[in-house]
Amino acid sequence: MTSSTDTDQANVLAAILSRNAKTEYLKLYNLDGATNRETFKSKNPMVTYKDLQPHIQRVVNGDRSPIYIKTLVPGLIDFPCDDA
């Protein structure tokens, strides 16, 4: 448990954005390397599953290109990932 959840969430988002800035999805929204919550929220629209479904289907079909994620944030997700 943490007493600084807001700061912790901001730090996790910054880590995700900095490690995955070159993914197809994040490139769509021209974050220009920004890792702060305010910029992310202002440039990244709310989406539905239907919006993401074509990209998800590419992953399901075996596409290994960095669509949504290039590098996992250690400790955030517990499954093996290819960093290539």
C-alpha cells in the first residue's frame, strides 16, 4: 500500500510513455516525448474497444511490431515479453 498514489500513478504513466514513445499508437497522437499526465490526456482521445479492435486483431494474428508496447515497465506486468 502506498500513501502517494497520485505521484505513483504519474510516475508509472511517465515510465510507460517514455519506454513506449515509438509505438504506432503513441505516434498517432504526437506526444513529442512528453511523459506528463496533462499532455497525455490532452492529446490522447478516449477510445472504445471498437476503436482499438483492428490493432488488437493484428496482435492476435501474430504481428510483433510495436503497436501498443515496445518495452514493458518492470514490475508492472508479470509475463515475459520480447524487448526487440
